[in-house]
Amino acid sequence: MYKTLNLDHVAVNTTDMEATVQFYCGVLGMKLARTMRTPDGRRHYNIDIGGGNAFAFFESKEKPEGSTPQHLNHFAIPVATEEEFNDSLKRLTEAGAVVTDIIERGYGKTFYFVDPNGIRLQIELRTRQDDSAPAGDPDPVPSAAKYLA
């Protein structure tokens, strides 16, 4: 049986990255930990909320209508070992969950799946230090330079 370590980050979509950075960093005083782009070119910014946790904001063109609240992107759940990573993948597959292919990242590897309520989850294994630059967005929003930790 695998054991999760903690909740690493909560990923949320935003239609206005500049306003998001201004609010969380400028108003609430949190630190902008990383700026980057997704493989499809959307902004992906991590805001350090303390205790080793982060909000991961993903730029989205689609804005919820009316009073519909913003939609959650995913929860990221780290595991400590390769064995636990493989066990979690096996258990989910055997339970009939649809999982993505394993994705290699700068820090290790990950995969995604959806829970019975439709909530997207991510299992990640950190096998190395992520040496990618914190300022990875080639065209950051204006406030990024001010608040990047």
C-alpha cells in the first residue's frame, strides 16, 4: 500500500493571470515562486502559500458564466518512492480508473486521473531537484518581475 506525503499544490484555472498575481502576491503578501508555460502555451504560475504548499494557477480563456464559481484544475499528491508510485498506478488501474500516460518532468514523473466526483488528481514522484529556472515564462505578466520570489 502506498502512503501519500502531503498535498503539494492546488491547481486552479484563471482567466486573468495579472489580477491573480496582484491579488495573491500584492494584496495577500504571498510569494510568486515560479512562472512557466504549459506545453500548449498557457501561463502556469506557482504561488507559495507556506508550509511547502502552493497554489498553481493555469491561464484559461474560458470564464465561468454568471455566478458559477471558478473550477478546480487538480490536486497534486506526492509519494515518496518509486515503489509507491508504481503501486498507486497499479491500484488505480485495477480499480478501473482511467489514468494518463506517465509524464516525465524536471523533478521526476507524474500521472493524472479523475475521482468518482470528477475531481482531477495527480500522483507525483520527485526523484531529483527541479533545476528549471523559476522565471520560465518568456512573456510574463507585468507584476511577475515585482513579486517573483
